Amino acid sequence: MLNTIDGLEKENMINKMKNIVLLISLFVLSIVSAQDCVIQKEPNWGSDSASCRTNVSLYTEFLKQKNWTDASSSWWKAQESCPKYKTNLYKNGTYIYRKITSERAKAKDPNIGLYVDTLFKIYDLWISNYGNCNEIKLKSAGDIMKFVPKSKYETAYGLFQEVYANNSGALSYGDIKLFFYSAIYMFNNKKIDCDAFLTDFEQMSDLCDKNIKSGIKVDKFKAVISFLDQSIAPCASCDKLEEIYSKKVAANPDDMNLTRKVFGMLSAKKCTDSDFYLALLEKVLNDPDNPPTDKDLINAALADHKRGDYAKAKERFNRALEISQDEENKQKCYTMLYDIALKRKNYKEAFRLTSSMTDNCIANERKARAVAASASDCGTSALERSLVYCLALDYADKACGKVGSATVNAWKGSLLPKKDLIMLDVVNGSEHTVKCWNSTVKLRTRD
């Protein structure tokens, strides 16, 4: 009996020492980096280990089954039995109630507020047991913007700003989108001005660009950039952008990163007519320490295209193609070069460019338009012009519906009627050569 008591006393002493070591570790961690989340891998079964083990096992199993209601019931019992079981306990708790709250929101439950309150109560328990950290701030800020943005957006915005200042790399593509979502609320409610709003835009865009360049979830971050670009409309007038950024560039004239960023933004917004933009363009394209990228050349070419300087635009799009390793940028160049060729009535050049387009539906649509546009130049007779439109319609048939019905009907209206075939001694459906395009087509009629 005495040995049993001694054994229990030793076990209790060991457990106390473990707890002391854990507390010291947590204290040291909080001093070293208050923003890093504590990671507790070894379980602390609490004062009622039997209840803790049972309920942790139950809620975990219900969680796997996506049975959120039963999972939540067992989770609360586990939290009561062993509040410091593991840090993962609270990640799971917020996950369970995020799912429940989402379902209640979809069902338009009038008591949705109770579920939201419970979700944030779990965040409070997480903080009280392990301290606040970046992960908790990001998750709670995100849940605010998902469930109660109208009343708590300012809190969410502050939390996102704190994490960005401490460790910007901690923000995922989802965090960036929700961060800017909170910034939109701040701006719309006059809590921040255009300058601050655009600063948030720049910072979030930079984060997306860094991840894209690193090859991290490229499609996701590109989608977020698209969202950001669409969301700055209230502050994105050319005059407003130039007012804000001309001051910044003037204050930092040698900062080529800033110059390139502003140049890219103005290009994207088609703010390309001012002397300020042209000055940026010259700096970017003539930087001796950093030759222009394909994106720089494309932006410059787009500005040339907008001003109607097609010769210079064509030269720059071709330069971009020579150095580009990005297929999306290449496709943009081919599209714009095709447009320039059409505008200059170089129909065969336009047609040739479609062979470099990766989307066959789009390529056939562009082929159809190039061929149809050439009808007046290619056809010296009514029959020859009609055959050109027949060829255009053949390509339109392979364009997956990308040539609109109005355009197709207009081309059909340019075909010869059946009665004219008798005069020309040709048969509907017979094969003919379209000399201008060196192609063979079956003759169609408008009726």
C-alpha cells in the first residue's frame, strides 16, 4: 500500500514538473514572439482525464463524419474537462462553429446571432488559455467579415493591419481578399480616405505578386488581384490616381520599384494620356540597371495602342514576345497584334497570328473575323465575295458560339441568293476555291 502511495506521489510530482515546464515554455515563447502561436503537441488531459479522453475521441469522430451538432456537444464537454488539452482543440472548435454558423446563415435562421456569439466565445477561450497570436487574429478577423461585417468591420480591419505589420507573409490569398473587403467597408463608412485605401490596395497587390512570382497558388492569387483591381473604382479615376502617385514619385524619384508599380497601375486603368504617365514610361523602358520586363513592354504597347500609334505598339508587343516566359502575357500579345493587323487591314497577318492562340474556339472566331473582313479586298466579283463569307462561316461554325448570332446573320446576308446561282450556272453546295485564301469551301446561299 505504501509503495502505491509513493508511486502516486511521484507521478503527481512529475505531472507538476511537466506543468511548470510547460508554463515556463509558454512564458518564454510569449516573450520571444508574442505574435507566434503556441503549438502544444503533447496532450494535457486535465483533472478528469477519463472524461477528456472520451469527449475528445467523440468530437473528433463526429468531426470526421461532418456531424457538426454532435461534434459541438462533445467538444464543449472536452473543453470543460481539459481546457488545455492541445491548441488544436480550439482550432477544431472554431472550425465546427464556423460550419454550423454557415449552415444557419444559409437557412436564414433568425437566431444566427447566437451561433456567431458562440463562435467568438471560443476565440476568447482560445486566447485566455494560450494567448493571442497572428493565427487567431486572422481567423477571427476573417469570421467577422464572413458573418458580421456590417457591425464589426473596423475590428476586423484593425486585426488584419496588426498581422500585416507583424508578419505580412502570414496572410493567405483568402486573408488578403477579406482584408481588402474590410478596407472597402472602412472607406465606404469614411473611416479611411482614398490615400489610405490605395495604400492598402498597393500592399495587398504586392503580396499577391510575391506569391505569384514564387509559384504559390498562382491561380488563386491572380483571382484576388482581379478582385482588388475591380474594387478600387471609387479611388481609381485617372485624375485621382495621378494626384496621389505623382506626389509619391516626386518624393522618391530614384525608387524604380515605385515607378514601375505606379506605371503598371496607370497602364491597367488605361490612364495613359498624361505627361506624368509618359514620363514614367520613359523611365521604365530606359532603366539602364533593369531592362523592361515583358509586362512593362505590354503596358507601354497598350498605351501606344490606345493613342493609335500602332507601329510602336506592334514593335513593343513583339519585343515582349521575345522575352516573355509567361503564357498568359504571350496570349495577350498575340491578341493585340491580331487587333493591330485587322485595324491596318493586314488580314493574312491577322489570320497567321491565330495559329499561336492556345484556345481553339477563340482562334477560329478570330480566323472567321479576319476572313470576313477581307471580303471586299479579296473578292473581285459577287460570287468571289460570297465564297469568302462562306469560308468565314465555316470557321464560325468551329468557334464554339463565340461569333455572335447577329454577326453570323450579317455574313449570311452577304451570301448570294439561290436565284443568282442560276444566272452564274453554279450549284448550291458545290465546292469552290477561295483564291485569296487558297482554301476550298462548299457554296452556301442566303436563303
